[in-house]
Amino acid sequence: MTSVLCTQLAPRIADLPYNRELSVAAVRGAAGRGAEVIVLPELVTSGYRLESVAEAASVAIPAEDPLFAEWGRAAPEAVVVGGFCELGADGRLYNSAAVLDRGELVAVYRKTHLWDSEKSLFTPGAEAPPVLDTSGGRIGVLICYDLEFPELTRILALEGAELLAVPTNWPLLPRPAGERVPEVVVAMAAARVNRIAIACCDRSGTERGGAWNEGTSIVGPDGWVRAEVDTAGIARADLELSAARDKRLTERAHLFADRRPELYGPLA
């Protein structure tokens, strides 16, 4: 079993020092609870509702920033996935996620599908999301809106991902009473049709008049939600990630073997 923990936080907009302390404390707290995979929200270092490129640039950090070493020291035996506003070596800004394993930065993923006003701040990533062999299992990484593209979740599943770690900021939108957050429904469907686990870490609080879904959820490979946030903003689940390796539904039904790629040409 792998202990997966998401910490739903309320970073302050454009307050890098505060958000550093907030995120490091969250990682340390998760490690103290025995988490083996820790997921933080999207853009946890900067806040989300940045109003201009200049404001985003004022809190952008490179992948070599000491913050990530701090995350690593706070959870030296775990995998940590958290969002940050990245200043690339090319001078461009990216909505990115850092991945650490046992204290070492092992990957940076740049969000490939930018949502709405993000397009005026960030450059979309040019590389496909990674699937990484880590101490916590074989983990793929997406960021927020990426999850809504089934092409991505299927590709990561085909590449052997057992768990998708998804830092996210889901704006609060109206929905019928009693219904789940729609993005969680998407995650449940993606988990079920690919037989992979998905850990979505949303954020909390309000920011420049905007509220958030606060829909952090951990979904098992069977597509059912295994954990939602408690009053402390923590969602934790122990998952048997090896279940994601078996794509059989019945003796004669197999999620991957039954695919018909020769019919899917229009997708390309």
C-alpha cells in the first residue's frame, strides 16, 4: 500500500515568502503523517489570480530555487509534487509542477493546456507530461485543466502510470445540489477507464474576489473517490497502486487490449 496525501492550502497572491513557509510546513506535516506521496496545489508558491505578466514575474522562481531543496528536506523519504510559477531559462513564465523524490528534484513539468486568463501570463509547455519511476510508484503528472483532455490521461496510462498527481486550482462554479465538483467527476471517469489512481490537490480560501471548489480528492484505480479533505484540509488514502497494472475487467474484457487504434486516426 502507498500512502497518498493532498494538502489543500490557501496561498497568498504574490507573497512569495509567506507561500514558501506555508508550502514547506505543509510538506513537513504530510511527511510527519507518514505520507509516501505528497501533492500540493497548483501555483502554490505564487497564488493564482495574478493580474499581469509583471506581477507573475515578480514571484516567479527557477527550477533551481532553494525552495525545492527545502521541500526535499521536509520530506526526505517521500515523493513531493507541487505547483509553482516558473521562470524559465529562456526568460518565459510557465505554470509548472516540481517533482521531488527522496529529497531530490527529479522532474519539472510545464502545463501544456492553459486555462483562460493563464494564456496571457504563461507559455504553454512544449513537452508531454512525464511518467516517473519513483519510490512511491510509477507516477504521472498533470496540472489542473490538463486532466480534462482524455488524450493525456490515456497516454500516461499507456506509459504505465499507476498514479496521476494533479496540482490544481478549481474556480468555484454553480452546480446542482448534491452533485460532486465536475472536475472530480472527470477524475473519476479518467481513473475508471484507464484503471489508474488520481490525486487532485485543489486550493482553498478566496483570492481577489474569487472562491475555489475546495474539491481535493483522491480517486482509486476503480474510479471511486477514496478520500476528500477533512476540516484541516487534508485528504489521505492508502492505495494499492499495483492494481493499476492489471487492465482486465473480465476474462474477456481488457481496457488496453480491446482498443482499436486503427479507428482512432481522426484524434491525431
